[in-house]
Amino acid sequence: GLSRFDDIMRLNYDKNLEEFSDIIMRHLAELFNATQGAFYVFDESENALIMTGGYACTTQSVKKTRFTVGEGILGQIIKTKRMVL
């Protein structure tokens, strides 16, 4: 799984952020048998997580595409730098 993930990242590094995010999410969804997932990137200038892609969802179909540090589960993960399961 991890070597395939490395190959996918290496072969797609030149894609734009949205395409790259979708490719990564598609692979992770297959790897973890997920039914849905979203890919967020931390924007330092805005101090926020911004959704850039997804699997079985889009930036138009989710309720919230931006989370500031400390806001919601995603924001809390960034604030504390700890994984939440």
C-alpha cells in the first residue's frame, strides 16, 4: 500500500492542487475502504484548513470547506497537533 502511495504521489506531483488532491483521496479511499473523504491543505496566510479535493464529495457538496485553527474537529487537530480517531 505505501509503495503504491509513493508511486502515485511521485507520478502526479506536476498536477494542479485540485487534481492532485482528488487522486490522493481516491487512492486513500480504496486503501482504507472509505466511502467518503475530503482533502484539506493548511493555508498559513489564512491560518486555516482549505478543502482542495475529495472522494465521493466536492467542494460544492460539503457544508464547510474552510476551518480555522481550533474550529471543529479538523481545526482542533491542527491546534493540538494530535490525531483524533
